[in-house]
Amino acid sequence: MTQGPLCQQWSHCPLQHPLHPPSEGPVPCVPISDNWPGYSLDLFTYPQHYYGDLEYVLIPHGIIVDRTERLAKDIMQDIGDNDIVVLCVLKGGYKFCADLVEHIKNLSRNSERFISMKVDFVRLKSYHNDQSMQDMQIIGGDDLSKLTGKDIVGTGRTMKVLLNNIEKYKPKMIKVASLLVKRTSRPDGYRPDYYGFEIPDLFVVGYALDYNEHFRDLNHICVINDHGKAKYRV
Ligand code: HPA
Ligand code: MG
């Protein structure tokens, strides 16, 4: 069987933590190239209040869900008999997290071993309009010390800051799942253990990803246009 396409490699893991060693070898994922024109919005349905605000569909909702199902299968294979604590990073990670948990539950129900799962939530906020801000705040999470001795599958983009906070509780294993990884030239590039798509360095919205709290109710992952940016700028 041939392996699927492989995505860009990070030369090192910036975390340098024994509980979270960098994955060895190339990681199979779905790469979306810089010159991918996307799908015309006319081919899909999407909320009328966003007509005129979007450029194109980067990843249709169905493909997101199908890819997430495969990530769930890969995660199931790797965690063995361990129970897991899923730490969902709000708000942008809630759709991916919900779908991932649902797939893990279904796969687990249809297999010999039933994985026990707990879910917790934290919130990280770092974006204003489409620009990343330096300051990042972690809000919520019942009590991160509960993660000790558990496996964590986190979802979200700004995982590096979060992991630095979680690792002091010495969980047995930490795994990070993110739906999207952006191809950036920034030196702090962090590669999750599981990721769905490697995308160009574009600002995207939909599937819970927002632009100033708008577009979370869009199913597909889309690229916003200048009109949309201006309309919802704060
Ligand atoms: N869209 C929405 N939120 C984000 C993005 C993005 O492309 N990158 C980081 N946070
Ligand atoms: Mg946001």
C-alpha cells in the first residue's frame, strides 16, 4: 500500500519535553498547496448573511468530517488501553473537538475496547481582526492538575503556550491533535501529533474558526474577502 502525501517537516520540536517527543518520520496529512484556487462558493450552500463576504471554499465540511474520522482512528490505535482526557481549546476548536470525540466514541463502541473519555475546556485568545497578538491568556479548565497520569488530546492552534502549562502536572502522555496546520516560515512552528490538513498561510474562517466572533456558524472552511474583513473589522 502506498503512503498518502506527506506534509512539511519541522526540524525540531520547540517543546523539548520527554513526555512529548517529536513524531518520528514524515507525518501523512492532506496538504493544500499555495496555488490551490479552492472551490467556488456557488457550488455549496452557506448562510445568506455571509453572501459577498467570502472569497472561496478552502475545505468543504464533508471533507473535514471524513478526515477527522481518520484522525480518530489513528488516535485510537496509538493510545492503546489508556483512558483519555480531551482538552478542547475554545472557541475555535469546539467543532473539531466535538466531531473528533464523536468519532472516537463510535469507533470505540464498535471495537473490543471501550475508551473512557473525559472532556474539559480551556480558552485561549490571541487574535484581533486577522492579526495574531503577542499576549495570550489561558482562561478556564476545571483544574489542570487533574490531567496528571492521563493522556491528553488537545485541539487548537496555540498549543505551545498551553503545553508549557500542562506539562508541570506530568501527565503520562500528551498528544496534540489539530485540524489545520499553517505553512509559515516562523521559527516557533509547532507540529502537532495529528493534523488534518496543511494549509497555506491564509486567514481562514468557518467550522468554528472566527473573524472577530463572526463566521463560526459557517460549516465549510473558507477564505474571507476584503469586503468581509472590512464589514466585521473592530
Ligand atoms: N482563522 C481564525 N482564527 C485563527 C486563524 C485563522 O486563520 N489562525 C489563528 N487563529
Ligand atoms: Mg478567534
